[in-house]
Amino acid sequence: MSASELIYFVMTFVVVTLATRYIGPFIGRPRTPWRGAVTFGLIIAFIGWAIGA
């Protein structure tokens, strides 16, 4: 994994994790626990890295 791939991975992870954590109340759902948000963020960031690699 090169430096730019790592930067994109971390950026995707942070954005997806925070969005998953805080978007729930805006659409009428309960707030997602941190563990679930982090897990989902890692999965989405990995898929993005695998597609881009």
C-alpha cells in the first residue's frame, strides 16, 4: 500500500465511520454505536481500497 493509497483508505474510513455514527438521527433512526460504525467504516474502506488497487 503506497502513501496515497493509505491516505485515501484513512480518509474513507474516517468519513464513513463518522457518517454512520451521526447520520442516524437525521433519518429517524437511533444513533449507531461506535463499534458498529468503526466496523462498517473498515469494511467500506477495504472495499474501496480493493477496487482501486
